[in-house]
Amino acid sequence: MDFDFSDDQEQLRDAVRKWVDKGYDFERRRKAVAAGGFDRAAYGELAELGLAGLYISEAHGGMAMGPIEGMVTMEELGRGIVLEPLAQALIAGGVLEGYAPDAVKSAWLGKIAGGESLVVLAYTERKARYRLDVCATTAAKAGDGYTVTGAKSVVPAGDQADAFLVPATVGGKTALFLVEAKASGVKASGYGTQDGGRAAEVSFSNAPATLVALDGQTALEHAVDIGIAATCAEAVGVLDKTMAVTVEYMNTRKQFGVTIASFQALRHRVADMKMQLELARSMSYYASLKLNAPTEERRRALARAKYQLGVSMRFIGQASVQLHGGIGVTDEYIGSHYFKKLTQLELSFGDTLHHLGEVSEKMQDTAGVFA
């Protein structure tokens, strides 16, 4: 198998890295955090690069690219701990392209690709605990359309979004709907998240909704898997930078007249961190390569990847703080913000224990050393 990136993929990586380095420095990020955790101008700049339309066809104004390009992009955004939720554009673009009727595609995909509309996945409910088969939100037929009633929690940039992808039950089965933020009966209460970003509690009370897919469970699982792959890739970028700032600090911090990088015990700790980073990177590649696989194979692969990324994020994040000492948790130092981002990513789209359970549940009889 060829693991080399194509020229186009390397050019994409270079373009995103240059934007992060020149257009999204730590000071701009700090201002975005102070302003509430979302910068519409920064999101617009990402869209101008074509990133919001990565998974959208050229016919609808997108770039018609695939999971590897998405992975490359999210890695670079992770290196800059970018707050704006581009992963949500990848989810919306992928799901609407794959499941929505032509009329819905025509109405929304162009606006998503151009950055005019931010469409986010609103699926988490208080009693679900990451389970996708638990959905208390309901939908009812209303004339030629539907209305949706229920509540969703921790919706990324929920009070800044223009529309939501909302799973709701119809006749005992889950369907997927698109609900506009300005529709009657929609209320979003925003708040800052621990990594400096933004989320919201969103309620729907007989809110007019457009049907995206009657087989909403399949579409929802695919949406979450796109989110997991994007989260894994973003985490690899954050881990890369966490390692870099840790090594840089160790090469400058002195104790007993020598840099702490010369202490063998600490060098061993960095070697362990590096091993966890490469495990995370390989499983992120695995997740992206399996994103278009058949459903059962894809679901197993994404659960495995998210579990390993969770283990790596916790290990590297905590080790980085320990190697820094007190400065590692100060708000003025960028390392603490990488740590908070890793903590947030570990909980996104299912935490490590949840995915360990998913891996165990999906393990086949042939799993293990006798496979």
C-alpha cells in the first residue's frame, strides 16, 4: 500500500499550514476566545480556501475531494488549535451529498461550500451517553413537511449556526432532518467550551424541518464517523505541536546547570510520548482510509481509531504538563491550550471508554491471535 501523499494533497497541506501560520496566530485565537469562541471572519477565510467544500461535488461549488484531503486539512488546523468547527462543514457536506434529495442539495450545498451557511450536526442528548440509538427528539408530519420537537446538547457553535442536522424519531424509527436556526420554535443558548471554543443547548418546539433521510440511523452513523475521522486527524496535529513545544521547553529549561533534556529519565518519557504520537498518527490514517468502507467495517474501524487516539491524547497531554511543571497549566503559555484542546477532543464523538465498549461489542469471533 502506498502511504505517500499526492502532489495535490501536499499542496493542500501547504496552503492550510501557511494560513494557520500567517493568518491564525495565538493572539488572533486569544481574541476569538475573548469574543465568545467563534470568529465568523476566520471561518469565511477557511471557506475561501475551499475547505468548507472539500466533500461537496464541483456541481455544487465544492472541491470534490475525499477523506485523505480532509485528514490533511484537519491535521494542519489542529496544529493551530483553530476554534472554528470546520469538521462540521465536512459532516454536513458529506451527509447531504450522500443522503439528501436533490432539492435539499441545491438549496444548501453551495452555501455550505462558500461559507455563507454554517450547518452543524445536533445529535447529542442528555440521556444518550454517546449512544446513537437513543433519541428522544420526535418529528411529526405537518402538511408537505415535518416539525421537530426536542432538545440537543453541546451543539458545536450552536448559537452561531445557520441550520442544524437533527436526528428525530418518526414512527419509532430515526430520520434525519435539516432545521434552520431562524425557524420558529428554535432556541439556542450558547456558552464557551473548555478549549476556548463555543457550543450551545438547542431546543426545538414544533420547528419546521426538511427531511434529509428517512433512514436516519444510517445517515447519522455516517455523519458521526466523518466527525470521528476529522477529530482523529485534528488531534494528530495538536499532538504534533504539543510534542514540539515540550521538546523546545526541555532544551531551554535548566536545572543543576544543565538543560533538563539531558536527563535520561525525561528523555525516556519523551520517547514514550513519541511512540504514542506515531500510534495515533497510524490510527488516524486507518480511520480516514476506512471512511468509505461498508458500514459495519467502517464503524469497527472508526471505534478502534478513536479509542487509540483517546489513549494517546491523554498520555501525551498529561506527560507534557508534567515535563513543563507549573508553567504547563498557565493561561499565558500556549502549551496549556494544547492540553485543553486534547481534553476536549478526547470527549468529542464518544470518549475513550465508550469506544472501548464499541470495539469490544463489535469484536468478531475471529478476532485475536487466531484470526
